[in-house]
Amino acid sequence: QVQLVESGGGLVQAGGSLRLSCGASGRTSTIYSMAWFRQVPGKEREFVAGITWSGGSTYYADSVKGRFTISRDNAKNTVHLQMNSLRPEDTAVYYCAAREKYGFGLTGPREFESWGRGTQVTVSS
């Protein structure tokens, strides 16, 4: 099993930047890909960005393309989400997720087996 811990959330003004990090531990050798999701109260968890663990191929939700960048540091078992030009609608709890099976471009929460507890991101207008 893989354990995930997010960090880096906080309060930022619109137009600002934040960098989220997700540290992975446990059976990290089994990870095929990782992703960031976000959720606001009363809404479904929404895919934000994903990356393959070995090759580093990335994919993004249309709503964050050009503003957010996902990256990974295999040596440190860490995935980052650099968020620029933040908007109030980006306000949410951000979750890190890991998938152990092959499959690129997957965006459904059920496709990922391991989850962190989330970190709050609040963007003020």
C-alpha cells in the first residue's frame, strides 16, 4: 500500500501562486501514475492534473491548462503541483492520488487506489 501526505496549501490572493507537494511512502515501487484532484463542499471530486511516475508524461484538466504544472521527483518520492494565476474558483481541498495499474490519461477518482487527506487552498478575490 502507498501512503500519501499533501502539504503547501494556504490562502492567496487572486493572481498569486502556490506550490503543493505530495510525499509518497510505503510500496512506492508499485506506483504507475499520480494525480491531483480537488473538491469543494457539495460537489464531486474533480481531476486537476496527472503524471506517470517513470516517464513523467503529464495531462491536465482544461480549466487549469497553462496555469498549473505537475512534476515529480522520483528520488524524493514527491509530486508537486505549481499553481500560477490562481482564481477564486480554484478554491478547494486538493488531494493527491496514486494509481498502481497501467493506464494513462485517467481522470476518474475511482481509477486511483491511494489517497492523501488533502490540503486546503483558498483564493481570495
